Amino acid sequence: MSAALLGDGVTMQPGDPLLAEVAARGFALLRGEALAARLGAAGEAAALDEFATSWERLETDGFMADGGRYRRRRLANYAARAGVPGHVRGPHRPHFQAVVHNSLNGGVERWFAPVEQPIGDGATLHALLDVGRAVADRQVPGKDWFVEVHQFRIEAVAGAPGYPTPEGVHHDGVDLVLIGMVARTNLLGGETLITNNAGGELARFTLQDRLDTAFIDDARVMHGVTPVQPADPGAASCRDVLVITWKRA
């Protein structure tokens, strides 16, 4: 098996522990320091600070069928062609999930504000796209990919928890899901649960620090996140994450 070619020409070898763990278990957890080391200059503190600041400018998700106003988000899509490194941003379009994959909000086209151009074109996001694509290419070699990038902020106040996955433990209907922590502010909860397709628990962990990231083979396992609430009831509370999905085009 050949090495996976990343957008800047860096290669990820077939025996890379990240690739091996996803292949063996259907998921992997990579802690932030280890992922930052893979990103080069795009993973340095100044670059990550600029990237994280963009979560302050997300817009309220107006499509929550439960009536909740606890989620903010932005969306972008990219194409990745087999054998061609990198990702090319596509025209803005709605996000759609079938009801079978999202029992709460599925079955409708949902238009969200686009990821800001400097963030969407920036080195940090593209470095993360390249790492995730290497995993996707290892799972299903030689495919073109349709890629969606989601910026999420889940807010919580005393007496009104936030729900990172209000649809429960689920599949996204894609090939690979990357879930990366950007920031936890005054937060309790938010534990990630990984199960097999029968609902049997495989793992529980918390994305705690910046760039703590889960890589999930969506066909093999399901995932969900427990509700969040403020640690200090009198202060603002939020959970900021980046979610990227790769689906065969």
C-alpha cells in the first residue's frame, strides 16, 4: 500500500499508528499535542488562536426541530479528487441528512452561514483536512470525496443544558467523521460515546484540550455526545468543536 499524500506533499505511511488504529477498531482518539505536531506551522499556538477566535462569530442554528437555541454553526464544503492532493472549496450549499441518520433534523435542506473565507482558506483548516483525508483514503482508496466542514458551538446555562448530539447516538451517513475540540469554556459533560452498530459500548472519552480529536469510521461505529452544562452557573458556558466529514463523491 502506498503512502497517503497530503496537501503540502507530506506523506503518512501505511503503518502510521493513527491509520492502524482506525483500521483495527473503527475509531481512534488523538490527543491535541500529538495532532498539533502533525500540523507543522499550522498547529502552532498563534495559528490555532486565530483559528479558534472564529468560533466567536458563528450564527444561531435556526433549524432545530426541538426548538432549541443552544447551537451556533457555520458550514463549508470541499472536493478532493483521487490522486490529487488537497481540497478545493465548492460553492455554498445546504446541509442535508436523511431522517434515518438524523431523526430530529433530517429530511430537510438546512442552510447555514458559510465558514469565513480566511478560515476556510487558511493553513490550519487545510492541514486538518489533509490529516483526515489520509485516514479516509486508507479506509477507501482511490475515491473522490465530498467533504463538509462544520463549526459548532453548543451553549448551556443553568437549568438549560446544551445538546451536542440531540439526535442521540447515530451514524452520519458518510465514510469518515473527524471531531476536533477547539475550546471548552466553563463546561461539565460532553463525553463522547462510541458504540457498535448494535448499540454496544466500545469507548467513552472526553475531548478536553484543544485539538483533542476523534476519527470515526462512520459505517462501522456510531457516536454521540452527552449533554453539557455550566460548571459555574453564573458564567457563560460553551463547547466549540470542528466536525469534518468525508463521503464518497
